Amino acid sequence: MITTNIFLFILGTIAGSFINMLSGRLITSVPILTARSRCDNCQRLIRWQDLVPIFSYIRLKGRCRECNSKIPIYNLLSEIFLGVVFVVLYLLYPAKLWIFLAIIVTFLVAIIITDFYSYFIYDITLWPIFIVAVIMSKLNNDLWFGLITSVLLTGGILIIAKIVNFSFEKEESLGFGDVKLFFVFGWLFSLEENMWLILIASFSGLIFIVVRYYWLKKSIREKIAFGPFLAGAAIILILLQRIG
């Protein structure tokens, strides 16, 4: 058991390192497959020994070896988080379900990072979740039920909310990427679970706004992305065994 947990933790940190690479290249519009890892500041190639999950960040004290610029803290946090979550998922779910949920959570973390920094949810982070969710629905023999109830109803509600919000505020505070994310969640969660997801995301978003306003002295009207809170709420539901 201990050996398995250690292996899964290491696997999770590797997944976190991959997500850091993917997120960073999406945010900076760098080719995903062909480009080599470089420092965002000095653009020098990153040595292989500086790409080891967690340890490289700690050894370098969170700074580039060449130019001493700060490495984004999400690099460390995502590697630790996914390492822990991979182990927790293994303890909570059957092994045959673990692989599906590990993939889903991994790309949910990517959505949190990319939407937080770029205010955009990329399709490349949504497709893996969507494909896995459809496979899970098929295995549970509720493919059409999930499509008709969760997807259409939840997606419809959010599209209506988007139209109403735009009509009153004359600006888009709910991006279409969020609607696509809920379309994917329609395959993954039941309608009731999606309502819980909205509640958790809204509450956590409100707390974030309050903290930014009172402690960080940011404007209460400053734009924030809702996608990270939706993705975070989905991870919470998964860890609380809300699925199925």
C-alpha cells in the first residue's frame, strides 16, 4: 500500500509538471508540441535537472537559475496538489475508476491555471474531460439520460443566465467558456450535483472577491474569471464522492 501511494504521488507530480507546461504555453501562445521549455523572462532553455517536479522548485528557491526571476508559484502548488489528489482518489475510488478521475482532475487544474491568468478556457483542456465523462456515462448505461437531463438543462440555464446578465449589465461577466465547461459537467455530474457545484463555485468566488478587496486592496469591480471556481468546485465534488 505504501509503495503504491508513493508511486501514485510521484505520478501525480509528473502530471502536475505536464499541466504546468501545457498551461504556460497556452497562456503565452507558445507551440505545445514543438517548443522546448524556456524561462518566461530570459527565454533561456531550462536544464533537464531543473524540471524535476517539486524538488527543482525548492532547490532553485522558486527562481530561474539563469536570470533569477521568480517562477510562478502555481508550478509548485499544482505538482503537490495533484500528487496528493492521485493518492486520495486511489483511496476513495475503485482502481478501474481511478484512471478516469485522475485525468479529469488533472485537466481541471489546467483550467484553473489558464482561466485565472488568461481569462480563457481552452478547448484542449476541455476535450479530455469531455471524452472521459462520455465514456463513464456509457459504462454506467446512462448516456442518453445524462445528455437529456444534465447537459441540456444545465447548459440551457447557463445560456439563459448569460443572456439575461448581458441584457442588464451590458457586459459579459459569464464567458462562453464557462457555458462549455458546464456542458461538459452535464455528462459528469447529475443535475442536483451541478446545482451544488454552482453554489460552491459562487460561494468560493465571493470569498475570493472579499479577500481581494479587504486584504489586497483590489477594486471590487475588477474582472475575475469564474472558470477556476467552477473547476475547483468540481474537484471538491469528486473528492467528496459526489459522483454516482
